[in-house]
Amino acid sequence: MKPDSLIFDMDGTLWDNVDTYVTVWNKGLEVKEYANRVNRGDLLGLMGKEARVMLNSILPEGSTEAQNELFDEVIRQYQLFVPRMKPTIYEGVYEGLEKLSHKYPLFLLSNCEEGGLVNFMKHTNTTHLFNDYMEHGQNLQPKSFNMKLLKERNGLQTPVYIGDTDSDSKASAQAGVPFVFMAYGFGNTNNYALRFDTFPALVDYYMNLV
């Protein structure tokens, strides 16, 4: 069935900004005077997870209050670092989103902090291409809940969710939305309706879908 809209994940689907996240997590840990640090491999395994899952992994010994204070500092450091960040935008994303926006309403949905998707749209100059977005940081609800919210808020009947991890697949299933797997991303799954190895391949498929 042809979808009436496309909902995109951000990290691992549209760009790779993990090196930025490593920098700001480590700066947050330093400011809060924790000895532990993270590396790219640590964060790759946490991409797409909710903030509490990440905090339980990075600061397992911390109380909820201490974890919250660390996360607030990480967000502060991220906002300070945004003008200097140099994420890798995946091949074909700029022109692909532009093409798709002429045929489908486009949406963003991520487990990122509040403002993360806005930073993405500003950095990539794609704000005008998206009809709406939803972030975990806005309401601290799971991705499946926010997928349903985005669907209901915009009157979507047959959307698909486009992501790169097994948690994305599970959230889509819980929301009753078909999952499209981008195999070049940060995760792996065997549960998907469609799979693409490159972003241009996804664009070609949906642009030619009758």
C-alpha cells in the first residue's frame, strides 16, 4: 500500500552525529566531576534509546537526581557545541528529502532531547520540508506513544516509519505502523516491511511508487 506520509528517525537514518554526542557527554561528565568517560563505541550501542536507558548505562551508580543533573548538563553542553558540530549527512539526504516532500508529507520522530530535531533541521536547512515533528524530550514518552501522537495529531492514515534500529522496529510495531529499515545505520533488525541499503534507494522507491 502506498503510504500517505513518511516519518523519519534522525540519528543513523539521516545523519551521523555521534562524535558530537561523545564530546558533549564527556564534557558533561567532566563538569559534574565524574571520572568515567564514553567513546563512540559506547554511544553507538545506545543510539535510539530513551534518555533514561542511556543514563543507566553511562552513570549506573547515580541516583535519578544525579542522572537528571548530568543530562541537563549534557544538553547545555550540546547547545553550546551546536555551532561547531560537524555531523556526517548521509549521501542523498538533502536532495532526497526535497524530492520526497513534493510527493509526501514528511515528519520527524526521535528519542532525542527536546530541541534535537530543531537543531537538525536548522543545521541542514530542511525545516521547510517537514510538516511536524516529535521528540522524546518534549514529553518523556516512548517512541511508540509519540508515533501514535504524531499520527493522530496530523490525521495520518497510512504512514511508515523509517529508521535504523531494532528498537525503531519494535516501536513501529507497537504503534501499528509499518517499519522501513535503513541498513546503513547504527543497528540491525530482521523485522521490517522494507529494507534499503542507501538513502537514494529509498527515494527512488517511493518516488516511483504508484
